[in-house]
Amino acid sequence: MNDILDKGLEVKNEADNEAKALISVKDLYKIYTVGTNKVYALNGVSFDIFKGEFVAIVGTSGSGKSTLLNMLAGLESPTKGTVRIAGKQIEKMNEDQLVAFRRNNIGFIFQSYNLLNTMNGEENVAMPLMFRGVEKEERLRLAREYMKLMNVLDQAKHMPNQMSGGQQQRIGIARAMVVQPKIIFADEPTGNLDSKTTKDVLKIMQKLVYEQEKTLVMVTHDNNLAGYADKRIRIVDGKIVDIEYGSCYKYSNGGEENA
């Protein structure tokens, strides 16, 4: 009888967590056919992410972490399983619905910055607002507001080729933030930066999470970088092997580090 009650309580707790989670992934598979063989890029992945969490998905090359990020962003369809974000089951959406959903809910930070070389700093930051129909004057005002937050307002009129890598990445973060997304996805966001700039950028990302209650999901192969996150989801051969909690580097009053 106790076993039945315990099992029922466990199911109820799982259901409660899924209902409260901003992102809920359940039994997610991505299977590719190579010749006569089946390759499991993702092999039954399940987890929840809550509002205001900084989460690192950690794994080596080929582990499935980038495939998982693409699934969360709706850029790839799962073979089976569910991805629920902000109460919406995104694997059931068509392409137009996905585009609208990403535009209204998600910001992206890329390893390669992806700035347009024909636009200056403020124009790059303001660009996502153009797709929302925001008037130019308001777009540029908001762009400068987020550039100031990222400490790159002095780069407003500079072209990308006039900026350092760190400045370009800060511009990229401002561009992701300007639409005020519920969730930010970051794919190896410091892969092209030196160690000092990497630390600075990660502190900024922590600041966004803790001061603005944003939810940030970062993919990385680097355990040291993952240490900045509140939760670390470790993935090997398409399976989650461990979920760790607690940040090694706590953000406090501007990003002080604590062992």
C-alpha cells in the first residue's frame, strides 16, 4: 500500500514540476538513419528548467548537447517526445507558428556573434525590433538602453569590424535582450574570446539572470564555464548522466566570485 502511495506521490510531484516549469522536456529522442544503422543523437532525455535559472548543458563534441539546444529552440523536430515552453508544446507547431513563438519569447546568443557588417552597433541591436514593427526612433532608444547595460554604448556608431571580440559579443547579448525574451539560448557564447573577456561576459550573463529574472540556457563543452550556472545538465552519447545544482561562481554586487 505504501509503495502505491509513494508512486502516486512521485507521479504527482513530476506533474506539478512540469506544470510550474518554464521549459519541460519529456522522453526526447532524435534518431538519424545512417545506412542501415540508427544513430541516437538524443536518447530519452527528460528535465525541467524554471524561471530565473541559469542552466548549462555540458558535453563533449558529439554528445548531443547542440542537438538538444536546437530542439529547445524549435530549430529541429524530435523523433519523439515533447518540448513544452511557456505552456506551449512546440514540437506540434508549424514553421510559421515557431517563427512567431521564437520572435516573442526567445533571444539567441551565438559563438560567432552573427552581427551584420553593414550595420553599426545600435542598428545591430535594434534589428530584432524591426521585425516586431517597432518605430525606428523607439528601436534605437531601446537599443541604446541595452547597450548601456552591456557597457558598450560607446560602440553605438562603430561597425563590427571596428570592435573587439568582447565588444561584439556584448552587442550580441544586447541584441538578444532588447526584445525582452522569456528565455535566452546561448550556444558556446565565449568560444571565440580570451579568458579575461570570457569571465567578463559570463558575469554579465549572470547579472541578466539574477537582476532581471531571465532564464538562460547555455551550451558548453567547458566545465569551468559551466560552473557559472545554477544547474548543470551533463549529457553523454545523447543521455543525461548527471544534473548538478549550485553555482561555483555566485553573482553578487557586480559579479564577485566565491569558491
